[in-house]
Amino acid sequence: MKRAFGYGEVVGIERERGKVVVFLDGRGRTFLFPSAFYQGLLTL
């Protein structure tokens, strides 16, 4: 899911806050949604 960290799994989307939580390398990381996809930080 993330280019710099390898594959991950989306574990939550906080629509009200505009964030997506992705589980990478054994921990949850938060990215801005949907801009992380537009910027190429996250891909499907």
C-alpha cells in the first residue's frame, strides 16, 4: 500500500477528520485522505 514502507493494510478511515489509518511494519500510520492517494504516497 505504501511505496516507501512496502505493503500495508487499511485498518480505518476517519472521514470526519480526513485521515486513513494504514497498518505498516507492525504499527498503525496515519495519512491524510484522500490527498495521500493523489500525491502518490498510497496506492491500491
